[in-house]
Amino acid sequence: MKLIMNDPLFEYDIRGLLMAFYPWQDFNTDPDAEDAEGLYITYENEKSCLIRFETADLIKERRVFLDPERTEAKNQVKRALYHILSEANQDKILPWGSLTGIRPVKLPMADIQEGKSREEALRHLKTDYLVTEDKAELAVSIAERELKLLKKVDTEKGYSLYIGIPFCPTTCLYCSFTSYPLKKYQDRVGEYLDALEKELLWTAEQFKDKRLDTVYFGGGTPTTLEADELRRLCGFIMEHFDVSHLLEWTVEGGRPDSITEEKLKALREFPVSRLSVNPQTMHQKTLDLIGRRHTVEDVRKAYEMARKAGFSVINMDLIVGLPGEDEKDVEATMDEIVRLRPENVTIHSLAIKRAARLNLEKSIYRDMRIQNSDDVMEMCRKKLEGIGLYPYYLYRQKNMAGNQENVGYAKEGTEGIYNILIMEEVESILACGAGATSKRVRHDSSLITRAENVKNVDIYMENIDQMIERKNKLFFEDR
Ligand code: SF4
């Protein structure tokens, strides 16, 4: 499909919306390309924009008179484009309307904080962004819940610590994270931890006057580390950071095939309070297809081991829209998960990321069902509410199956606070490890800035001083 613009104004958002209607399409910006379908955006002058969408058998056109305020002008263009694309696709409705951002809950949060009523927050989503009634209700209720939970965090005085372990047993089909097969680095894990400790030490010293609120081990798969390596890393944190105010310490077990009794025992020697054991699906044929290389039985065993080890908050991640799965498959997975009774469940809609094998090899999977819908998400919600789990955070990604969302559910009092902090961007996050991104939240100006560590493990280890310098610049350049 052609995408021709005479000015790149709002291009990022326009592409996002186009991708939401045409998830598998490539967009061609060559005006002489031979594609029958094309979107043409012409800014005629500062005040007017013509949107034209053409296929072999239809032409749709709208002129937008642009508001002088940039955000409103962008929303006008997106709304007009949404209507055109919806009409061109048999009145197709996207659940999140013209919203293309990944943090839709920020809108109702800001409205509520400004003193607007629940009805006004709902109306804002439905009228200005064409969000459906159900999704608007979901976003507002999550905003209300998050605001309540955030009351226990002093986000100005505190910070959170993210530690990335970029190794996994194998690479999943849909993976877009910083992850390398453990085999490749097995002999260099100690060296990686040396570099990580250097970065952590700098962080501990620079932030010793701030309160450490949450710690999160992500990746990758942190439990690819051996028990002694986990002990070494957790022990280093205990030795150098003040954990007396810690609200939560999460470790992503992630891949059940990386979890052992010995590793769980090692983690329990420290105040690790929340563990993820992520099945993604409880269907073996799908696990095999997506390259997880573990069994459904491994999930059950890892979960039981975690319970036995004494973890009282266990999260399980699931993905809806995996290739070849339909609603019945998802329902069967949900029934199994509900039987296990975890305290937290995160429902992801499959996102087809550019660098993931699923996208790079898309010709293989194009004919397989990759689907999600309001009905499936609703079924998941009902099953989880049946065991007392309620939605407490939400985010979206580009190219998500069915244009849905990722939702974290939790039993009251077990919510993952780090998840809210990172999604709503209300507290600074110090991130250490290959591929980790630190975020500085300035409470005086609401400005959010970031510093990224390199993803490549070798380059990260060789250039650890540079990673520290990036963080130093991010947090202290204006000191
Ligand atoms: S477990 Fe997660 S990080 Fe590791 S390969 Fe799979 S999707 Fe990527």
C-alpha cells in the first residue's frame, strides 16, 4: 500500500493508525509505485489538510480544517483518517478508536487528577479518541485503581531499580526483547555479572539519599542464572542498597524450563516477593510452534515448586492471538490457569514486532489464524474476576492482534507496583544491564527523559563505563 505525504507532520501517528487497520501490510512511500491501494495526505496550507484513500474500487476523501493547537490538530487528522479507513473496511471498529499511543490510561488519570468527573473522563476517551464504551470504562476504572495504589508510593522521593538479564533458553517466535540464547554466553555469565555490579554500585552510591521502592529482575529470563549466580546478584543488592522501604521485589522466572527448586530456594533467601512463571499458552502444539521448547507439564511443575518454596504472589503471563489458536484454545488455557489460582495474571494480545521472527518470517504464518477480539478479552476478564482478580494496569503496543491491549490482573493487595510505575511514568527508573532503559521523571516539569544501554552483551560488557556515563548525564547533567 502506498503512503504518500507532502509533509511528515504527524506521520508516526498516521502510520500507527494505518497499521492498526492493515496489520500485515508494508507501506510504500514511492509515489510511482504500482500499488492499487494508497493513502495520500496533503497539507494544503497551515490550516487545511486533505486526506484521500484509494483502492481499486473506491475513493474516500475528507478535508480537515486544522486547529491552531498542535495536539488537537493531530487528533483531528487521526479522527478523520479513522472514519475513512473504517468506512473503507465495512465500518470496521477499532476498540481503541484513533488512539495509537501505548499508555491510554494516562488520559483518564490526568482527567481525574485535574478534578474532572468519571463521566467527563469517559466522554473524553469516547468523543475525542473514538474509544468504544467498554474500553473507555476499562481505562477509567484502571486509572481509578492505579491512583489509589499510587498513594502508598512517594514517587518524588523514591526510585525503582530494573535489572536486565538478557539470556533465555531459546528465542521465542514473537520475541522483541533483549535476549540471547544462554548457550552462547554460558561461559561469560560471571563476566556479565561483573559489569552489572559495576553499574549497580554506581547507582547505589548516586541514589543513596533516595528511597528504593521496587526492584524488578527482567530480561530475558533472570532464572537462566544458576542458583549461586542469583545469590551473588541478590546478595550484592542487599549489601549495597537500602532495602528497608522496599514495597516489592519481582523476579521474572519467565520460562518455566529455567526454574529449579535450588534457584527458588536461593531467591527465597532474599526479600523477593513476587515471581513470574509464564506459560503464554497451555497448548503443547502452540508452545512447540512458538519455539518455547518446554512442556505444559513444565509450567505446572514450576508453579507448584514456586508455591512450595513459599512465594505468595505468583504472576502468570498469557498471550492471546498466538498463531493457530482460537477462542476455544484460549478458554482452555484460561481454565487451567484459573485452576492454579495465581495472584496475578497478565493477558497480552500478541504484538507482531518488526524484529521478531514472527514478522521476519511472516510469509510462513500469514495463513495461520492470529486473532483476538473483544469477546475473547471479555471471556478472560470474566474468568479472572471469577477468582477475584481485577484489572489494575494496561498498555498497548503497535500491531497487536485484534487491536486489543495488555492487561494486568491482580487480587487486591498483590498488584505489581513496578508495572504501574513504569506504565504511568510517575517515578524514575534506574535500569542496569544490556538493553535496559533508564527513565528520569522530573516532577517539577513532568519532563520524561531516557538513557538506553546497548543491547549487545559484548559491547555492554566492554563499554560499561560508557553505560554509567549515559546514566550520569541523564540524571545529573543539570546538577
Ligand atoms: S522468554 Fe521472553 S525474552 Fe526470552 S526469548 Fe521468549 S519472549 Fe524473548
